[in-house]
Amino acid sequence: MNEVGLIVLQTLVHLDGKTALETMVADPESGEETKSICPLIENPDPQKMGAIITYYRRYALQSLLFLQAEDSDANDTKPN
């Protein structure tokens, strides 16, 4: 992202009283930006909530930037 001069911010926000992930990709030169807000699945276990946040951050970036990535988590569960 640094090479092309874009800024990415991913923050936790509240949406209708629930935790959500806001992802913003901005071009500081032009002032253009695009945002995505996605409600998160709630989980009282902090470790599982951290995994949920990480998962949503990865997929939000892939979606906004039209990136294809191999889902190694799913592939690791399949037998060889």
C-alpha cells in the first residue's frame, strides 16, 4: 500500500449497539476514499473475539481491493 500511496485504516466501531469493523482505504493525494462497515459476530471469549477481528480484517481488505487469496485455514482441514 505504501508503494502506491494509499492509506488503510481498520477500526472497531459501534453500529446499532454492536461491534463492527470499519475498513477505509484512502488516497491522500486525491482525497478519495472508500469505506466498508461490517458487523462482527459477538463472542465473550477474548481470544476467539481476537480471531474473529483478524478474520474480518483480512476479508474486508481482500474485498475492497479485489484480491484473491488462498484460504489456508480451510485447506488445512481437508485430508490429503
